[in-house]
Amino acid sequence: MFGLGPTELIIIAIIVLLIFGAKRLPDVGKGLGGAIREFKNVKKELSSEPESQPKEEAGAKSSEPDKAPSTIEAKVANKVADHVPGVKKAMDVKKKTETIKKLLQ
């Protein structure tokens, strides 16, 4: 594990118990488990998309570069934009400001 023995793990558990309290500890664990599960789901979706895209959109890939992002960062940004309400609007504003900066230079 990271060179942590049972004594260190017990000390860490006691500190976490003192910080969050016994009543909130199950909620923290539930939230952490949900976050890990969601991360694994997104990772699975991102790894399966490159395999399914060439079969579905072989000709449309060159004409629609925004719908098929090439980098992992772009894929994650699109997933976040789909799930979080205000992020898509903020990303659109950022793209517009970058376009204006390029035009002014």
C-alpha cells in the first residue's frame, strides 16, 4: 500500500473520526464511493468511445471536429459540460474570448 502499517492506518482513522465525527463518517464514505464509481464510469465511457466512433461516424469525423474531440481533456470537458448546468455556458464564453483574442493579435 504506500508503506503504511496498521499503526499508521489506525492513527489516520482516528484523525478522520475526530475531524468528521461519527455521524458524518458514513456520509463521507458514501460520497467518496460515489465519486470513485462515477470516475470509473467516465473512464470506461472515454475508453470505449474511440472504438465505437470510427464505425459509426467514419465520414462525419472530418466535417464535425467539435463532436469528436481528440484529446482526453476535451472528452472530460464535454462530459462535465453535459452533467453540470453552468459549465457549458462558461465554456462557450471562453471559446468566444479566445477567438476574439486571436482576431485582435
